[in-house]
Amino acid sequence: MSPSVAVAANPCCRFLSRCSSRKPCYISALKPLAVSSLSHHEKQQSSIYRSSSWLRSAAFKKLSTAPKINRRAFSDLATCAEFVQDDLESRKATGVSAAAAIAVKPSVEETCISSNVRPERIYVTSVNPLEVERIQEERCTAEFGIENSRSSTAASSRKEETPLEKEAWKLLRAAVVNYCGSPIGTVAANDPSDGTPLNYDQVFIRDFVPSALAFMLRGETEIVRNFLLHILQLQSWEKTVDCYSPGQGLMPASFKVRTVPLDGNNEAVEEVLDPDFGESAIGRVAPVDSGLWWIILLRAYGRITGDFALQERVDVQTGIKLILKLCLADGFDMFPTLLVTDGSCMIDRRMGIHGHPLEIQALFYSALRCAREMLIVDDGSMNLMRAVNSRLSALAFHIREYYWVDMRKLNEIYRYKTEEYSHDAVNKFNIYPEQIPSWLVDWMPDQGGFLIGNLQPAHMDFRFFSLGNLWAIVTSLTTPEQAESILNLIETKWDDIMGKMPMKICFPALEYEEWRIITGSDPKNTPWSYHNGGSWPTLLWQFTVACIKMGRPDLASRAVEVAEKRISKDRWPEYYDTKTARFIGKQARLYQTWSIAGYLVAKSLLENPELATILTCEEDLALMEGCSCPLSASPRRKCSRNAMRTRILV
């Protein structure tokens, strides 16, 4: 097959992206939904694309000639409304149809993308991506000055590194994976004494996020750019598990760089990317959070480098749209939350989180907020933008109203009537008061609260899940009062949630018969171990971002000081066991990369707290104005923020 030909036939179920010194890097076989590799402006000037006749298709012409729009003006709905009014006039003048102008006020009916919308099909030629990236990087550097003032300030004001920080950086650099001579990610763990690494020698999407942040905060951005683009190439592959293909837009959980013999020549070798979309994972679960983390990291990269041209590339815009369409697709669910299986996020084993786990909802909300900033609004994306705005409103209200618990809310649940059948039912999910666990009654502080782990009909998971609550603070999924209450709870229950090593992935652990039924007697998730109440040092960086956002860096500093006492002596383990995290995890990998990177990110942000804004989202009051909820007898009546405040705030 000639590398200059785009193949329209469906490929077989598994492919490898190749690179060798004897021929250019390319995806060995491309499906019709592959993506372009240049931005709007670059594509028009590149002779590579002008020489390809198939680029003159109507769909591609529409994308390539689309007017440049400042999509960052859409970070709030009020600005969006102003743009639409101005844009309608410009469309009339230029002859572009104004019929598809984006609707600003979202509605409940628009929270999903219609399944009958014809998907855009964009192709990529088999060109050398490294050479293209080199050209693009020169252009971006000239236009934006990739090391912008914020990262330069952080680098210049960096204090002298402590011995612990020097050790951490040495270990992090040793974990870097190269592909075609360029850094592309970091392995999950890099313990030289481990003879059976399993899949810990792969680059995981979620695991690389703190590594990427650590490098970017230090002014080293090449590895992050390479990672974002190569993951994007893997997104377009055909994914098949037992003759079934999951939805388009799914990002892999991980990938591995392999060295294989070059085709037709046993003496030469080449490097290939071998991704895992869940077909090799324990339990064969799809990595729902991978695409969400990719969008979050893409936005952070643009904010810290100023390289917004990367976000505007056609292939990157298409990747964002594919992820959003996959998440916003119509289904049977009655709620704005994402319905997922057990094990589809950081907790990737059976732990009773199937349904609507908080971690996925917080990441989903964050990805929607980030995507809304980065999407270029044109005729092809207006419906998508409308759906994003509408889903954000509904999701924010749903989580704030129904996931929140404090002493007042617990007392309300304790007095619930059941079997209510009406639009104005108080106990909308038919929760039985007997579900309130006895431990929670005594554990809940008077001045504090948190978001529960899951909500389904007749079921509330009252466990405290750290990542979901922390990321809800970071992205303003909670109200400011709720965010403050979560940190108050963590401070009050410090010994339970932090213990001897920050911090618990969830509290409390499942024990006895509950553990046997919910986990299936999982020997790795025994009580107070691994995902079942284990302590994970990587959560330090999320905790630090949340504390800085809420003006409580003292809490983050306290947690970092606790970790510094033993994490290096313990050889940077993946997790800790026992109720107070006294033991290294019985199956924990040592020199775990995201434990190392999480510590470095926490230290860097505490030194330069203003850089936490690359990850945070401020509360958008306009979002709540479009919320529709059953606060009165009419379930379709618009709710105001004032009405909601009386219901959900502490």
C-alpha cells in the first residue's frame, strides 16, 4: 500500500502506527473517520494537501474555508449571545447561511446529540507526522512564543530544589517513553526490580496527566504536545472486542511502544504504537475517563503555553467533537449524568460504582467546560455547542441538588416518605431512609458535607470518593458553599481521609459480607487496600488544586508535609494499605510514576499558586439560568438560582 493514499475501506481489528528510519511514520491503515493533521491556515498553505484530489470534497472544503472564530469568546453564555447577533449579520454579508445559528438558551430537549445527524468524515494522508510537527512547532513558537509569561515566571522564580524534589525529577525523567526519537509519555511504573510489570510498562492516559502538568509547569512542553497528538491518531482506529466495535471517539486506556521487524526485512526494525482500548484490560471495561482527561489536558496545555493553534487544528477539533458526540449520544437514561459500567475510571475494578459514579460526572462536567472554551463555532458545531450548554446546566443542577449530603440533608432523607407518585414528589428517587448507614450518622460533622458516590433509583452510595469531590471543587460543579464544606469535612476528618499518607481514594472501606457481595470477593480490593479504602499519593495534586482554588493552601501544605516524611523512604509506592495508611500496599508497584508526578505538581503549585488556574473553572452563573427542574408542581418550569439556593446550599 502506498503511503500517499488514503484508504476508505474498513481495516482489520488491530493496527500499529509505525515509525522507522527507512520510511516515514504513518498509520498503516486508515479508516474513513481518520483525521487531518494540520490547522485551517496550515492546511491551505501545505503542498502535501494541495496535491491530494480527495481533499476537494465538499465536507472538507467547508471545514478548510470556515472563517476564523475566537471560540474562547464562548466561555460564558452572555458573550455567546452577543456573538450570535453579530455573526448573523456577517453571515448575511458573506452569503453563509444563518439558519443554523447557535441557540443560547439551552433546553432539556437539547442535552443530547440527535442520532440522525450525519457525521463528518475527514481523512488524513500518510505523511511523516514528526516532520509536520517540526514545521508546526516553529510556526507556533513564532506566533505565540510558546513559553509564555506565566511559565517563564514560574521557571525564573523557582526555588532551589530540595533533595526530595531532585530525586523525584530524576525518577520522572527515567520514566519517559520515546517514540521515533521524541518523548511521548511516561510509563505507569518504573521499578527496575520488578520482573513482571504486566501493563505497568505502558503509557496510561489518566496516569500521564500529572506527569504532563509537572513538565509543563517546568516549561517543558514538547512531551505533552506529542502525547496529545499521538493519542488523537489512536482515537481514529477501529476498535473491536469479540466482533463488536464500541462508539466512535473512544480514547485508549493506554498504549505501548513496541519494536518489531520491518516489513520484508528481518535485519531492520521499527517502532509501533500498540494501544489498549479495554480489550486487554482486566474485566474488559472501556476507559470512559480517557477522552475526558485528554480534553482537560488539551485545555491546560493551551493555557500554560499560549499555543492555541494546536486546539484549532482540524484533527484536534474533530477529536473533541467525536468525544462529545459519544458522551452526548441519545440513550435510555433519564438523567443528565453519564451512565457507565463498573471499573470505567480510576477505580478500574469491581467496586459497586456502576451507574452514575461521581468521579465520571465531575470529569464529564470538566470536559464539557473545557471543550466549550476550545470549540470553534461554525455551522457544523452550533448544534453541538447548544447541546453542551444545555447539558452543563442540567448536570450542575442535578449534582448540586441530589448528590449533596450534610447533616440537614441527612435529616431530610431520614424523614423521607416513600412510594411517591407525582411530579412534585420530594423523594424523587424513592430512597428508603433505612439506607442511611450507621457510620455516617456519627461521622458527618456539623460544619461540613460532601457529594455522595453514586445515585440511582432507590440507591444512594454514601461513601466519600476523594477524586470526584476534589474535581467537583476544581471545576465549580459544586457551589462555593459546598466546596468550602467539603474542605471543612476533610480538615475535620483528617485522620480518616489523610492518615499517615494522603489520601484515601474512598471512605469507608467495604467489609465483611458487603465486601463479598459488592466486589465479588476481590482479593486485591480487600478492606482498606487498593481501591477499597486504600491511600493514593497521586491524589495530592488534585487536593492541592482544590485547596488553592478555595484559598486554603495551608491544607495542601499540611498534606504534602505528611507525604514527604516517608514517600521517598518507601520508594514512591502506588498506594498504601490499612485504615491509617501505615503499610505499603501489598500489591503496590514501587516507583509509581503518578505518585512521583503528583508530588511534584503539588510542590510546584504551592510555590506558584496562580498557575492553578490552568486547571480550574470559575462558576458560570449564566449556566444555571437555563436549568429546568421540578422545584414546583410543574416539572418543566424554569428554575432560578435564587430558588435553587434555598434548596441546596449549606
